[in-house]
Amino acid sequence: MKFNEEVADALASKKPIVALESTVIAHGLPFPQNFETAQNLEKIVRENGAIPATIAVFDGEFCVGLNENQIKRLATDKDIRKISRRDLPIAVGKKLNCATTVAATSFIAHAAGIKVFATGGIGGVHHGYPQDISADLPELANTPIIVVCSGAKIVLDLPATREWLETGGVCVLGFGCDEMPAFYSRKSGLLVDERVETASEVARIAQARDELNLQNAILLTVPVPENFEISAAELEEMLNKSLALADEKEVRGKEITPFLLAQMALMSAGKTLVANIALLENNARIAAQVAVNMNEVFLKGIYTIA
């Protein structure tokens, strides 16, 4: 594991840190938006009092905290491999350059001692293939970290994904909402386990989880900012067309989610891309506030309101 100077100092001096994934840079957003967004997410985390730790694999090393050249390489190099937890020994053994998914990022962040991780949307159960379950879900069931997201990606079977989270013992919180967000949409009809209004509430719940020695993640779901929301009806129409095209082209496995998201971006004339960036930025802001409050709770025993 290799830390950049900023993250190494934050770990040594026990400053709040927010992990950020790299798959969204390499495979989730087009260039130059991916590079600009990656830099902006780190800026937002700093502005809200925490240290950003974007995570990727370079030459087989788990890199926790990247420099500008590494981020640009993720954004532009077409040979960057997308990896989940199962691929980590391959990445290390073959000294590969890789972008990490939610599962792989959660594993590395937890191993590094980072308690909070911000992303866009988690993986889940795929439409029409109930046996096709993202490795993100079992990772969340077995890794005690806080993952801040806007629910599962809209291209997934959201009811089945929500059911899996319940079965896996993953505590789902709604930040100012009673329903788990549906990525680009603020509502899904799927209830969260508890609504929270402040970052300090989240920190206290995380502290209680650790005192109970529970090993599950806490999924803090944050709705996309209202002015960037896309209606459920519009999303359903685009998704159905994208799914039909994926079947026609026989797109399967780990390629299907980026394929569907790219098709929806085309169909919406870029509206879904703008919404994706907006929710990523908002989630980074909330995650930084949570990390700051957790730092107070775990190190000083003081609850602060954010």
C-alpha cells in the first residue's frame, strides 16, 4: 500500500479522510469531464474540512491518494483496467494499472484505516439476471465503512438490490430523505432504515455499530440535488431502450453498467451526465462533513453539528 504525502500525514495526525473511487474517472465519465470532476471532488472534500484519498492501483501497488499525473492517466489511458475485489491479487501479482470499483475501493480504504468513502452509486442486482449480483453488495455486508452514495445505479433492479442490502445486514440511512434515492431521481419508493438530518447523527450511529462489533457497512444515501433531478418516467423510457440495445449487442457482465449509463447520457442529450457530476459533488461534500464529525466522535468524544 502506497500513500501520498497528504494522506500519510492525515493518517499519522489522525485527521478526517474521505476515500474516493477511481472507476468513475476511468470508466464512468467521458474526458475531460472525468479529469475535471476528479479534481473538483478532491477540492470539495478539502473545503469541507477533510483530506481526499482517491484510490487506484498503479504497477500493482494500492495507491491511497493520487497526484495530478496519476489522475490524468486514469482519465485518458484506455488500457486502465476496471477491477473489483476478486481482481486484487491479479492486479498485484501482474503489477497492473487499475481503477477500483466500490468493492475494491471499500476493501483498500478499510485496510488503510479510512472510515468514510464517497461515490456516485453502488452496484447491485441486474435487471433480468437475478444471479448477476455486483461484488459491491457482499463487500458492503462485510466491511465496516461508511459509504456515501445516491443509492444504486439507476440501470439496476432497485427493489432486488434493496432487498439484498436488507438480507446482508447493511444499514441504509437516508440523509434528509425517507426513501432510498434512485441515482438520478430523488425517490424510488423503497424505504430507508432510518432518516438522518445531520452528519453528527451518522457519526453516532457508526460509533454504535463499532461498539456492537458489527462488520457491515453503513450506506448513507443522499438524493441528487433537486435542480438536477430527472423524472422517473423519463428515466424508465431511456432505461428500457438502453436495456433492449444491450440485449441486442449481447453486452454482459461488468461491461453492462457503463454501457447503459453511456446510452442514457446520449438519449438525454447529456442531462444524465450533468446529474451524475452533481450528485458526485454533493456526496463528496456530505462525506467530508461526516468524516469531520466521526473524527470528533471517535477521537475527542465531542458531537458537532454539520
